Amino acid sequence: MLRDTWLIFRRDLALSLRNPAWIMIGIMQPVLYLVLFGPLMEKVVNSTPGFPPGSSWTILTPALIIQLALFSSSFAGFSLLVDYRSGVLERLRVTPASRVALLLGKVLNNSIQAVVQAILITVLAYLVFGLDAPIGGVLLSLVIVALTAITLSSASYAVALTIKSEQAFPALLNAVLMPVLLLSGILLPITSILAPNWLYTISRINPFTHVVDAERASFRGDYTFDGLVFGGIILLVMAALAVFWGARTFQRENA
């Protein structure tokens, strides 16, 4: 299976490298948030109690990285729908390649792209906006980004193979991603001081809230259970469940 995974990964990576502009296009929205929203965030953080510890850049930058992985990986299923309509999946189905490897190869490519984009955003924040984050914490944050991309791309592929509709797929994603984005505290942290009790309670139910909290904790060097470990455990569980779901879907649809 490892060899099959490598072959699928290499194929998808080669396709991505043929058009590397998409990596830069993908980071344009976070860059705009850093440039246009970051200075406002700096003023707000300094004058408003209730924000997480750290500077505005250690609050905003890791959240934007998770947002990037959230959206780019969630729409990964579009490429699978293209392969499905063009007959690529049909040709792969008649090969002896492991069905799980078909998923893992694609998922690994998505995670690599997310990590590269996260590195670019972090370097920009260091060089232009004076981000002050420990190197060890930044490296841990990249692991979180990779696991987030694996989780969401696996789920995206499973959904795409299940509904097989280019029209229904984006509508479903938008219906799910918008509340996930707003309740995860990516743009504005949802803390017990800033938010009303009902909103804070709902946000705690959203698992990606804890992923964002873990990413912010890694950027400020907080490796405690409440800061990093709890969110990391939730992310590992989500990644395992998503990969299992994606693998079962690939096996069923490509049997």
C-alpha cells in the first residue's frame, strides 16, 4: 500500500507543480486579512479585555493559517469530481492499486500544499508584521495544519464521492463551512468575557474551536493541556475518523 500511496501522491503533486500559481492565489485572502485587518486587530487587542494571551499577530496569524487549511482542503473534493467525470477514477479502479492508497496519496498532497501555504503566511508575518513566536511552536503549528488538511480533505473526498454532483457539492460545503468559521473564533476569538454565554457554549461544541485554540497556543509557546494538548487530541480523533470515512467511501465506490 505504501508504494501505491507514493505513486498517487507523486501523480497529484506533479499536477499541482505544473500550476504553482494556485499556491499563491490560495494565500491571497489571508494576506489581505493580515494587511487590512491586522492593524485594526492590533488596536482592538490592546484596548479590549478578554482576548487570549499574546500579541495581535500571535492571535490572528495562526487563526488565518487554520482558515486557509479549512477552506482549501474542504474544496479538495472538486478535483476528485473532475477525475470522476473524466474517467480517471474508472481507469484507476481497474489497476491493482489499493483503494485506501488512492485516498491517502491525494490527502498527503493536500496536506503538503497546506503546510507550504502556512509557511509562506508565517514568514510574511515574521518579516513584515513583527510576529514573535517560538520556532518550536511554529513547527508544532505546521503539524496541526497538516492534520487539519488531512481531516478536511478526507471528509471532502468522501462527500464528493457520495453526492457526485458539482452543483450540490459547493452548496453543501458553504452551508457547513460558514457556521464552522464563525463559531471557531478565527477572525475574532470567542471567549467567556467577549461573547454572551449562549454563543460561548455553542462555540465550545464546535471541534474546530479547540483546533484554533491549539494553533494559537503553539504560536505563543503554551504547551499545557488546556492550551495545546486538548485541541491536539480532538484533532487527532477527527483525523482518524475522517480518514476512516474517506477510506471506506473509496473502497465502496471503487470496489
